[in-house]
Amino acid sequence: MIFSGQSSGFCRSMASLLGSPGLRIRALPEVAAPLLRHGHFCSPILPFPRRKFSVVACSVSDFEDLKKKVEGQVRVRFAPSPTGNLHVGGARTALFNFLFARSQGGKFVLRIEDTDLERSTRQSEEAMLQDLSWLGLDWDEGPGVGGEFGPYRQSERNSLYKQYAEKLLKSCQVYRCFCSNEELERMKETAKLKQLPPVYTGKWANVTEEEVEEELAKGTPYTYRFRVPKEGTLKIDDLIRGEVSWNLNTLGDFVILRSNGQPVYNFCVTVDDATMCISHVIRAEEHLPNTLRQALIYEALDFPMPQFAHVSLILAPDRSKLSKRHGATSVGQFREMGYLPQAMVNYLALLGWGDGTENEFFTIDELVEKFSIHRVNKSGAIFDSTKLRWMNGQHLRAIPSDQLLQMLGEHWKNAGILTESDGTFVKNAAELLKDGIDLITDAGKALSNLLSYPLLSTLESPEGRLIVEDKLSEVASSLLSAYDSGDLQNVLEEGPAGWQKWVKSFGKVLKRKGKSLFMPLRVLLTGKLHGPDMGSSILLIYRAGTCGIVSPQSGFVTLDERFRVIREINWEALSSSQPQLESSAVASN
């Protein structure tokens, strides 16, 4: 490949693109030659205002020494911008980086990209760090951990960006551009009218030294633009997407430093990834267009090229980009809703990845063992909140029983349902209700539902009417007799064995069995048509009235109150669909 008329430094840099792993540039003949001059045109960048920080990034020479220490090591990074909450898409990107690093015995680096000084906040940064820690994605280098390649916040690395910008200017691979915003807008409009790409026309790429001197003397603001070959094709081998290519004539010379001296995103990212010796860049596919600019900067600075892997977006059920209008989208929101970190990690891993089996349940250690970047799918993954809830339930029930018992007990106490968080009642309630709980926050509703007694509304429902018509009043009469005699209380005091023996005897007397026996008993004793095991439910309701830890604010209806409701029901009026006027309606609600 020959770039006719260009400086030897620029030619060497562009020629090195040909030999870079995973990157190829094919140049067409007769590439336009910029006029490279000496003096101010190729002089080092003049000083510009910078924020001052106590931490100083490593110098160019330091980087060369550090690079030798990690040669051959897998190093990946997650680089969020602290301008909001950690989105589930960002969390999945962090997870894939973490799994790849751990599976390869490498390092997982966390870098904060906070160059957007107006929107970046330390509060947002802290929230992101907490979310990553909650997920168990511990970073090897980064804020709070340190490392030899710091600082790990971009706002503290301006001195490093300046060093490499000076290097590019000295080699004439960037130049000063004095175009005003109005001029740039006119260029875009002209290109639009001609149906051409809206690229920079190169007005200041080929000017004389005198013209540059004149603008500098006037104090005209200027940016720094990177020289892009006017023709040719750049290709990379993406680990997920395969070969990706761009035509260089669609790009134009792009800015690496703004007129206020602040570096632009693509320049910062390239310098950071290179000087932190990042071997693999695993990120969202929306960053794929940035790869063209970054690849050119890599080669211009003689940086080794990392391998790229661009992960698909997470989509909503309607296949649009997942956003707030679809419900919860941030890790913090799911944590507050009661989701477990291990369930979130498991579910996020399956959004675009699988181990090739039907298995969907993985611990994080199993994910590390099985993860392969080559099994990441390049098509968009649908975020299914129902599937996430189901998976959370699976992980919840896989928690050791003593740990789960503690979690449920504390939740019930904090919710004001119980006054104690442990004991026999808590243990029995947890054992009975856990299979119907997918989120810890469901536990409060599950126990409150068990303790409530909506008998009248149940009997007046369409399904309840069928139970009433099956001579429910006869079952109620016999049940009242058993309660008034004390037989039922004695049975409940005995526990499960006593209850089972009594039910069989009760069924024989009524000549009922199966559903025709158990459904009326469930309705009369629990006030509901459905629920967990009936015998265990009734025993727990009985214990709730004797254990002394059920809060008065829980809405609990005792057995005495339940039988008072049953006693006051006007069965004849109920059968004829007339409204119930019993004073017991208050208790039943």
C-alpha cells in the first residue's frame, strides 16, 4: 500500500495498519496528499486550560514498562459514564467482560468515563459501583481498588491525553482546524444538497504556515483534526460479528481535541484502552461505528490493536430498544423490587449467550466455567420480565434453608406483619409459603393473604357460587358443631397427624371425599378457593392465634372470628343471590 506524497511518519503509520491482527486497510490508487509543513503547523500543541487533579497518569515511557509486565495477559474493561443509573444493558456488558476475564485467568478493569463534566456526578458513580458490587462483579483494577494503570477516571487522565495529542501533532497526523461552527454547518448543508456524506471537507488540512500563523495571531479558536485517508477500506474481525468493514471516504477528518482543550470520546477511549493494555474490547453494538475512528488512532500512535467483540442490544418485547417506558430497566430498580443478585446475573448471562444445552440455571461460578465469547449471539435479545421473575424464584428456593428463613422472617417483621423474625411460626410459614414466592417482597403479600378471611366475597364469586350450591351449608353446620365441641381445636393442637385423621372421619360422616370434601373445608376455614396445602394452612392459621407474634396491624382473622362469620351467614339469602347484610362483613374483609 502506498500513500503518495505523504510524510514518512504518516506512511509508516498507515503501512502498519496492514500488519495489524484483526485489522486491514485497502487503499485505492491516487490518494490525495496533504501538504505537511514545518514550524507551527507541525509544532507541539500549545498549552490550554486544564482541570487540576492530585493524581497524575503514567507517562508514555512508564506505559512501555508496564506493557511488558502484562504481555500476553487477557485484560478487559467495563467503562460506564456516571450520568445515570446502571442500565441492565450495561450490567450485561460488565458481566460478559467479567466472565471472559475470569474464564481466561485475566483481569477485569473498571474505568469511569466522566469527561462529560456537566452530566457526570459522583453520586451516580457511587450508585454504579454499588450495583456492580451487589451483582458480585468485583473488579481487579479501578476506583476503590487501584492498580498500576491508573488513574481510573478519565477526568484525572487529561495530562496523558495531552501527551499523545502532542505526539500526533508532531508527526503531522493531526492538524489545527480553525473552522467556526457556522462554517461546519454550511459544509453539512452543501453535502446534503449534493447527496454526499456529511464529512469535513479538509479546508485546513492543506494550508500554508502563514495562514496558520495568521489565525493563531488573531486568537481564533481551533480544534485538532485527525487526518483520514481519503480512499480505501478498513476491516476488522469482530469476535461476535465476524468481518466488519467501512469505506474511509465516508468519514472525513475528525476532531480529537475540542477548541476548549477537552479531548473527545473516541480519542480518550483509544488512549485509555491502549495505555491500560486492554487486550479485548467487549462492548455494546452501538459502539461499533466508533471502532473506525479508534482503529485509525490506534495505528497512528503505534498502539497494538485489541480484539473487538460487539454485543447485541437488549430489546423490549416489541423488539424496540429497552427503555424506561417498558418498566424497570436499571439494576438498582430490580434490587429494590426484591430481586436476588444471583438471579439477575443468571438471567443477564442468558440474554444472548448459552452453553449449548437446555440448562438455564447457573451459579456465577458455573458461568465462569462455561462462558465463551464465541457463543454470544449477534442478534438482539428480548428482555422478558416474567422469565426474570421465574428465575428469581428458582434461585430463591435454592438458597440454604436457614438463610431463606432469615430473609423471610426479617421481611415479615419489617413489613409489620410479625413482631418477631424467628421462631417456630416463622419456620412453618416459610416452609408453607416459599414455593409460591418468586420475590422476597412477595412474602408479605403471601402471609397477609393467608391470615386474611374474605369468605363472603369468595362465596359471592362465580366460582364460589358452585361451592355454595353443593350443599355448603351442611358442611358448615357440621364444622360448627366440631368447633363448638372443641374437637377441632384438639385436632389442630395435635398437628398434621391429628388433622389428617380427623378429616377422614369428618368426610365419612358427611359421605364426602376428595374435592367435594376438601374444597368446602378450604373455603370455610381459609375463606379462599385456592392456596397452599390446606391442612398446613389451617394449622398455621391456628398457630397464628396462639403464637403471640402476629401483629395487630396484620389483618389477621382468628379462628373464633372466622366461625362467628360462618355462624352469621344467611345461607338461604346467599343461595338466592340476595345481598349479605351480616355484621360479620367487616371481619370478612
